[in-house]
Amino acid sequence: MNVKFKKNKLPLADNSGVPIPLTDATINKRYHNLLTTMQEKDISSLIIYGDKEHGGSFEYLVGFVPRFEEGLLIVNADGSNYLILGNENYNKVKYSRIKATGIKCSLFSLPNQPMGDAGELDNILSSIQIDQSKKVGMVGWKLIPNMLNQYDLPEFIVNAVKNNVHNEKLTNATSLLISPEYGVRIENNANEIAHYEYGASLASDAVLDAMNSLEVGISELEAGEKLTKHGQYNNVVTIASFGERFANANLYPTEKTLSVGNKVALTASYRGGLSSRTGYAVTSLTELEEIDPGYFQEVVVPYYQAYIYWLSNIQIGMDAGKFYDDFNDYYPQEKYGWELCPGHLTADDEWLSSPFYKGSTATVKNGMIFQVDFIPSQSPHHGVSAESTIALADQTLREEIKTNYPDLWTRILNRREFLEQELNIHLSDEVLPLASTLGYYRPFMLNKEIALYL
């Protein structure tokens, strides 16, 4: 696979500007899928935790996160549901996408607000129905191996649950939502793909805008401004960094200005997908070689080859563990230093879970939304990243997108055309680009005309 660079057209900033809401039919599908999975796993009640940073599974059915507070959604197998919220979110019960009885719990509120004592939640849980006819599952946000009897929820919540549920009935049930094998959140219908494409393409447009703004003298603050779009909530920390990062433990853009030769890192993410680019502020290969000798051939080229390998080989129905092994054979972890999963699922959370890990028994499924995400570490060289988002869709799902979301389908076709004509990248019919910058990488980040291609 011969990687070269040339002058080419810029990808389009093509976000629609119109968020696509989840339909009632989609929410009903989610709810009934969860009830079915509960039955299959012998779970009669689920206690689902949510806060702003860990609210994806809570939001999956409720439609919102409890913002700066905490919340619990209790789902019983008989269809009864309870929504326990703090002082400033209790009034949101009426907006829940599934019908639920609301209960205020001041312990979920901010410090020094009117608040009950530690027994308040205990009393609430004792007053409601928690179906203990089978297992009672607690849902957090991590998949920790062999963690059936441990929980990644705040201790005061776990203690209150244990005071009201027989210990032998309790189990960690986070996997019901996010397991890459059977979690209900891992597959998406046409409405969900359209919903998440808005965020994925918005992140892509933001990073493209920031890349196009790069010039000597621009500040991180000015580049960071380009990465904030439509007032939408960022589900990871936005990155606009020039030179060495994390001085004084700082994660955020500063007044630091860009100089020739600086390392550059740009990242934006919204619900549905993340886009990132890292490299050097140079205009040519000659400049790049002077700053980081061998970086282009030793880091950038093999990374881009692996990126195209990933896009060319991903397919519905494949064995995810075998894909991990094959990817590692092509782009050896020992040589290139990537440590995390080579690609992962995304949704409301930027990293939902991943089927790609050593020994995985998961299967790649129709409707999965993936981040093309693996990060080499090859000291003393700088890193490289061109992270972006795709969905996998069989013919039936593609037809549903084409019929119900024709504007989205047109964007997908235009993105495929750009990949083919400008970058010589050819995707299978199953692979749907959810961002216009998929596969687009500028090796010299001060040169807006030059990009890699095959």
C-alpha cells in the first residue's frame, strides 16, 4: 500500500445544521429490547445510574442526563419504572421519553442545598417496587472483568440498594447495556444513525475549521473557538494544543501562539463521534524532517496504511477477536506502541465499548457505529491521529436511511465520492462515512493544499 501526498480538494464542511431527534418508535424499540434482554439474562429489575459524565445508559431511555446532579432509573420487568432525581432535575420527570413515576431525592443534589440525611435514599427504595423475583441488576458505565458483585456506582447508592435488595439477588448488569456481544446500545437503526451523524459530522466540521485556521501566530484560544459548534455539549475535553502539552497540568487552550515546528493537537467530540488531528506545524516534508527526522516514513505512513487497512477490512458478521489479531499482525502493537483497542463503539458516550480486544468473542454487527481510533506511540517521535466515525449498515438498513433520511444519504454518497476521487480510498457498501474528513490527513499542517492519498 503506497502512501503519497499531493495537492487535492478540501473536504466539505457538511453538517446539516439540523439535529435529528430520536422518534417515539426508536425509544419504544430501545425499551422493549432492554426488557427482552433482561428476560434472557434472568433479571427482573434494573437500577441504572446516571450523572453528566456517565449518563449514556440513563439517557438511552430517559432522553436526558441529570446534568450536574445524579439520577437513578429503575426498570422492572412488568413495565413499571421509577425515575429518582435531585432537587433541580425532579421537574424533568414529565419529559422522560419512557413513562416513569418520579421521586425527588435531595441526596442527588448539590452541596448545601436543602438535603435529607443518609437514610433518605434508603427510605425511597423501600417505598417503591423493585422486582426481586429474579436478579436485580445495577448498571454503571464500566465493563470490569469478573465484577459481578462489585459496582461502579457511588457507595451511598450501593449501600442503600443493599439495604433493600437481598444480597444474593444483586448483580452487576452494566453489560446488558454496553456489552459488545449483546448490549442493547451497540446496534442502531436508521433514526439512531441519523441522530448520531449530526454530532459526528459536527465534530468533523469543527476540526476541519480549526485546521483551516492554522497559521503562524494564531493562539490556542482562537483555534479552540473553532472547535465549539452549535452550543452542543462536548462529551470529551476539547483539545487545541500547540507545542508541548499539559504544562502546569493544564488540559485546556491557552493564549500560547503557534510557531513553525510546533506539535499540533486538535480534538472535538459530540454525541455520535469524535474527530481529531495531530501532527506538526510545517509546510513541507523538508521542514518536517528537520524537526522530527524519520517521522513521516516511520510514523505517519504506517499509521495511514493501518487506517486504510482498518477501513478496507471491517465488515458485518466478522469475528472481532480475529480482526484484532489480524490488525495486530498488519500493524504490530510491539513495534508501533498502540495500547488501546483498535477502534471502538460510540454513541452518546464517546467510548461506549469495543469488540476489538485480545480474545474477544464478539461479532461485528449491523448498525454499529465505530470510531476509527488507534494511537501509535513511537518515542522519540510525535504521535499521529486522524480519528473519525463510520457506521456499518447492510442493504436493508441502507435502504431505510436512503428512504427516511435522503439528505443524510446524499452526504454519505458525497463523502464516498471524495474518498474515491481525491484519496483513492474505496469502501465496501457496508461502510458509511459519518464525517466528511474520514481518511483525510494533512501531513504538513500549515499547508492546507496537501493531503495523503493512496
